[in-house]
Amino acid sequence: MNRVAIAGVGCICALGATTDDCMQALYAGERNFGLPSRFPSHCSTSQPVFEVPDRFLDPWPFPRTLPRTCRMTLIATEQAMAQAHLETGDLAQQRVGVSLGTNIGVTAGYETGQAETVSFLLPRDRFLATNPTCLVAATLDLSGPQQTVANACSAGSDAIGIAAAWITTGTCDAVIAGGTDELTPRVYNGFKSLFINDDHPCRPFDRDRKGLNLGEGAAVFLLASEAFCRSRQIDPLGYFLGYGAAADAQHFTQPRSDGLGLRLAIDEALTTAGLAHDQVCFVNAHGTGTPGNDLLESQVIADLFPGKPFLSTKGYTGHALGAAGPIEAVLTLGCLSRGSLPATAGYTIPDPQLPAHPVAVQTAVQGTIAVTQTLAFGGSNSVLVIGSKGCLP
Amino acid sequence: MKVAIRGIGVVGGFGSGLPALEKALDGRRIAPTDISIPTREGAILVPCLTADTGPLADYIPTRVLRRMDHYIRLGLLAAFGAMTEAGILDKSRRGRLGIIVATGSGATGNNYNFQHPYEDMEEICGSPIRFSNSVHNAAAAYISIALAEMGPNHSITHDDLSFPAALMTAVTWLQQRRVDAVLVGGVDALSHAHAYAWHAHRQARRVVKNLREAQKQIPMAGEGACFFVLKATGTDSATCPVIRETALGRICKGPLPRPMGDYYILGEGGLAATRADYGKWLLPGARATCYAHVYGDMAIDSAFDTAIAALSLRNNRIYAAGSVSQPVQERELLADRSVVCLKLGVGNTFGWTLFD
């Protein structure tokens, strides 16, 4: 089996326009939220979101006619390529795949359209023009497999897991993998209809938490075999060591109260990585700020990773749906590299009902391996095990 | 890695179950349903191949079905069919099962149902059930809930290549030994958007061709679901159709990565624009068939082609189909010849499956 190296990363979200910007803002404790600026809400109350400001997107040379989801993906991809010292054409016609997770990127541009005004384009042509996976493959002229994962909020994490499998099994030499999603009226009003939004900036794991805030963004990894990295003199930033996924098989929108699906996903991820729980130095929790999610994650972390520090970064990024897992994977790698965790934004008052509590202040961590977990509509649980540069013996 | 097809479940405009599909392949006429689509110029009627999910009541109580929409029900019915045929509907007999659902349009219909009230400013809060059912992984999630199956659960939406991508992922999971078996399939439900786009496209083609020619070349818009239970080949799978190889990629410069097949099932959907492209993939002397007239035009058509390939291998015959180069005009024996399902998709992508 081939080892999966991280050759480059790219990230754009409310925290910043690049990975470095995001990490700086994370440790500076910046929270860039506000009311939705690009669309009206027809409900009587408005709730904060973490939008990506246009000034993050505008400097890039990608057409403004493209959906925001696609522009953010291309920006993150170009960042990942640049970090690996690769030009746009360097991977052309090579055995390089694309595996991206998204929810808005699979609706063929219908999010803002109506049936009677649909153009004469066939749905497949609309898909081609609005799907981030197709655009990345065409832009880089890649010949490998393409896959767009639509697993709701775990889509991006699952896309990375599939991409890693393409490398370990030798299907691809490298894969552009990650997730992307933008804020739309349907998503905003949809989450409102479920009454799981907080009308204040979200407070993950806090006693007074009331729900989540939506976000948007894209994060992309250039994953590659070690042979690929050696042949191009790329010094890996880190490694993808394991992936696990399991379904709750219980309720469509509520997490399973005993956390069994998440436990199974963690076990599979660590087993595939050949690691024990005590080798993990911290956990980046899904930590949306909803009462149910945070309770079950706290219970699972207390059981499986007793005494280990954990955090949620949703208070900095909002919940970016299909991009959430990859954005958090980028931040996890960054935290591993720095050897410290930022404070969990929004968390101030410990909840006595939770058996474990996140870091409240910037905290030093020692170790080279971390876990990041994502939970989703439909009961999907996905877990990634990430190692920093020094994780290999 | 070689993978055995242990069970197949289908539902489409032809009916539900493999016998209904076989009858349609043998020439039984499939009656279209006219779908009424509201437009600014008034309602238009579009003939489509629609699927009935009534038989799902044999598996799930009607009371439980009330929150599940048509897209979810289609997926459930075909999934139950495949699990039943594989003999693993009973959870104690199945081991760790992965679920992968491919869908071209996903829950597009429900997407509209949820967002239209907002666009019309007629109500201030939408239905939470409609919203949650408008997420593309709704079918996969409800299948896992109905089967009480906690293995990995995956939804892929990559238009025409959704099912080939799902099949490749299923084979990868078995290769990695993540699971003991995979329930993999495709589901697409007709929405007004899809039916209207199909209608508009056909109208546009009528401008340059006469109606009869246009109807002959473009099958009706369709919907349905088709699922498979896959396992690694073993001593107990000697009589099962076997997938020898799958491939997925994007066509660049250089020779096409063509599979070595004797019979090709082409997922061309009857669109003349792509016919020449498919022709480049056929090896000299190879025969080709296309069955879009049986299930209709939809993004996950290659799932149905895979089912037809498996049926052909089981029954040792190729079903008649016309309108392609060197067509199979009537049933032919398959003998020991290999079958390939070939799909060309958006953005110069391709996917093929080679069967033993």
C-alpha cells in the first residue's frame, strides 16, 4: 500500500483568503460573522453567518460568472498547487484524480433558478458548467478519475477518504481532494426551518449554546504518493494516515444519542492508520454548537480520548457544510505544525452535562498525530487521521 | 479485483423487478405518462417513463413511508430488491455492508418544492421535512436507516458518470476489505426541471430534424433506480456475473484507454451528438447495443446497462436493440464473449465496466 502524503493545501473561508491568513486569524481569535449580505431572508428573524467577503475572491483571475462554489474551489486548488511548487499545466494528462465534496456544487446551478426559466441546456451541460470537480479537472487537464461526493456535511471528509484510497491502491499518483460550498437562500432558510441556528455567534460546547451558524468556503489538498513527491522534489507537509466512516442508521437529522456511528468511524480510522487512541495528541471536533451534537461528541471524546485536548473551530468559520471537514483538516494540520491549539471561540461557560470540555484558551500540544471528525445529515460520521511532517518513524 | 454481482433490484418505467425488465427487453411496450409542467406560457405535457413505487409497501409499512418522497422511495425499492435477491435482507446474514448511492439529479425535485415558497414570498417558513429531503444523500440515508446498517454510507453526484464512479468506489472498498459486501446503485427521479430541459432540448432538435427523426433518436425522459449487492468473488459465486475491471477517467491526448470487449452496451441515451464519440471506442468487429428506450433518458442509465449486462451473462444471451453501428437485431447467444458497459460523460469523462 502506498502512503498518502500531503503535497500542498489551499483554504479560503471567513477566516482568511489563504491557509496562512486563516491560521493567523485563528490564533488571533478573529470571528468574521455578520448577517447575510448577498440574499434576503423572508423569515422574521435573521441569524449570523460566516461569509467569505468578495475581497477574498476578487483578486483571483477566475471568471465572476462562475458560481461562488467553483471560484472558491479553483482558488484553493491554485494555492495547493503553488505550495507544491507546481504550475497549472504541470499535472496535465497525468494519472491525477479529482475528488471533491459539495452540496451546492451538485445542483447544476438550479439553486437560484426556476423550472420555467431553465435554459435550453440539458442538465448535464448545466452540471458541466457549475460543478467544481469538472472545472478543476478541465482547468488542470487531468486524466484521472473524477468524483463528486454529496454526503451532506461530511461530503468533503469522505471525498478526502476516497482520494486517499485511490493513492493507496495505486489508482492515482496524486489527487486533488477537498470540499466546497457556498451560502444560498435555500440552505439558510432550510436550516432556519429546522430551528438549529443560533441567533448569536455560535457557542460550541458552551452551557448556553443554542445552535450553529452557517459558513462557506473551500479547502483543497493535493494528496500524492511518496514516489510522486520524490520525483518532483516535493517535501510533504504531512500525511493522511487513516479514514473511517459509519452511519448512524437511526434518524435523518439528529445524531445518534449513543454516538455509536461516530465511535465506529473513529475505530475504523485509527485501525486503518495502525494507531492506538493514546497516540492521538488532540481532536478537532465537529462541534457545531447544537445541543445534541456537542453532547454526544463530548461523551465519545471522554470515552475514547480521555484527557486529550479537543477544540471546535466552528466559532471561527461557521458551518461550511461540504467544506467543513476539509477546512478543519487544513486547520488541524496547521495546529499540529505549530504545536498549539487556539481557544474554542464562543466557549466560555462549561456545560455541567458534558463529560469533557474543549480548550478555552490557547493550549500547547505535544505530538504529531491528530483526529478531525465530521457528522452529517443522514447520520454520516467521517473521521480523518492526520499526521504532521514528523509523524513517520 | 474481480467482484461478483450477488443481487440485483430494479424499478423503472418498465415496472419493478428483474422479470419486468426482461419483458421490456423482450419487446413489451412501455406506456409513457404525460407529466404536466407549468410554464409562463401555460402548462405543457411531456411524455415520460415514470416509475411506480407501490411494491415498496411489501417491505415498509405505509405509515413509515409518509415522510419519504418519490426519490427516496425509488432508491429503497430497488435496494430492497437487490438485498432480497442476494439473500441478505436479514441483518444477521450480511456482515459489514457499505452503501453507495449514485444520483445524477439527486433530490432536485424536492429542492424546488422547498425553495419555491421563498421565491414566491408566499410563506415565511418552509417545511423542515422538505428541506431535509432536499439533500442529495437522502436516499442513501433512508436506505441505511431502513436496513439498520451502520457501515459506510456514501452518495455520489457526478451527472452521467455518477454510477461508474460509485461502482469504482464499491470495488475499491472491497479491495481494501473495508466491508464484506457493498450495496451500490443509482437512483434518479424525474423533476419538472429535468422533464422541461429534456422537452426543450427535443424541441430544439425538431427545428433541424423532423419530429419522427427526433423522437427516434432521443428516448423519453425516464426515472428509476437500480441496485446491486457486490462481493469479492469466491467459491460460492461460481454462477454469478462477475465484474472483471472498472475504469474511470478523462479523455486527454493519446490513445483511448479502450477495454477489450466483444459486446458493448453503450450508455449513449440515443443522442446522435455523442454517437460518433462512442464509435471511436469500439474495437474492430465488436458489436454494440443501446437500451435507453427501455428505461428512458436519465443520468444513472449506466446502472441499468450494468443490470442488463448481468442479465445477459446469467441468461447467456444478448437482448436485441437497434440504432447503433453493427446493431444486435435479435437475441444472440453470448457464449464466452466478454461484455463491456461504456459511458461517456460530461467534460470528456468516461467510465467502463468489463464483465466476465
